[in-house]
Amino acid sequence: MSATRPIFGVFDLFQFVVKRKPSSSPTSLTPSIIAPSSDVDDVTTEKMREADDIDLLLDDELPELLGCSNLLTEEHIRKINDRLPASAVGYPWKLTYSTFEHGMSLKTLYRKVEMYKDERRPCVFVVQDDQSHIFGCYCSCHPHRSEHFAGTGESFLFKLSPSSQSGFYNWTGDNSFFMKGDHDSLAFGSGDGRIGLWLDENLLNGSSQPSKTFDNPTLSATTDFTIDGVEVWTLEF
């Protein structure tokens, strides 16, 4: 009988290879560990710090105001700006209409904003009542006379003052009653016979009720109120 030849398994072959004396050539099986360069670490850390600084700067950046507000504080502007859709961030705000400069008239308001032929240009509509409560609407289009409601789901209602009652109220999706302008009134949000924010033709009286469009509470100090001031800020695209 002939002698049986030894059979090398995969494990035996592995042991044979790894037990060989490592070669000093670059093809040696002995792995080498490269210590990270301190210069690389320093550069990476610096880049991360720069990125953090940019993020903080963007978070804190306010839009440029083309005009002076009698109603909005820096904190108010920051709160509204933080809630704007991404497509509206970074553009200057221009004071298009103000009761403090142009008088109390819805007709004048319409005329002032009509200089922007594109009615789809968004605006920030701010109201103050006679008890110093400040509230309003971000509307995806300009206030204008129309037979039907206008605007998109990017619109929202808000309350800024007093700060303990501040809040933002986005579109619920229940209806599309965003904004409706008539010759004798202007309304934002509606449903079930209630209007989120309504102003009369003289911009002297208004009312606010919970609406299905935005699921907002009463924004003013009382449901019916006397208007102390109105400002319309156009986003300058």
C-alpha cells in the first residue's frame, strides 16, 4: 500500500503563511498602522468650527428692512423669519403700506400694493389692536380684490404680543380660504361662518375668530377690536 499523502486544509495553509518570517519588503503581510497627522486633525477641527460659525450666523441673520416699523421689534421679525418657507428666506422686506404713513384706508392699501403687478409676491401683514396686541398673517400673495379666495398653503396666521400668548398657526388642509379681498373688507382664513382675521374698509375696526383654515385662536385681545395700526411688508424677490 502506498503512503497516504498529507492533506492541507485551508486552516493549515493559513498557519503556514502567517508563521513565515515577515519580509522587510513592501509586500510584507505584517500590517502597518499609520498614525493620523496632527496637521490633518487641526485642519478638520478648524473647518468644523467655521461650519458651526456659519450655521450660527444664518440662524441669527435677520432680513434687511427697507423702511421703519412702528409695530415690529427685532424679536418679532426673528420669530416670523424663522417660520417663513424656505423659498421666502433671505430676501429684504419692504414697507409697502403703513397706516402711520399712508392713513387708515383699505383702498389706499390696495393701491400701494398694486405697484407689484405680480400678485403672487408674498407679504407679511401686521395688525395692532387698541390694547397693544400684535398679530397678523404671512400670505403667499398680496392683498388684492378678487372674486375668490387666493393664496397657498404656505400662508399662516400668527400672534406676537403679548409674548405669553404668541403663536403661529399653519394651514390645516381643511379648506383653501387663505385670503379674500373685497372693496369693503379684507379677510384671512375662514370656515363655518367664522373668519380668522377680518378688517373693514376704513381699517378702523376688525375681528378675529378661530378658523378652520388655520385652527387659530382669537388673535386680538377681544373678538371685535379697534385697529391701532396696520403694516404690509413685501418680500423683495
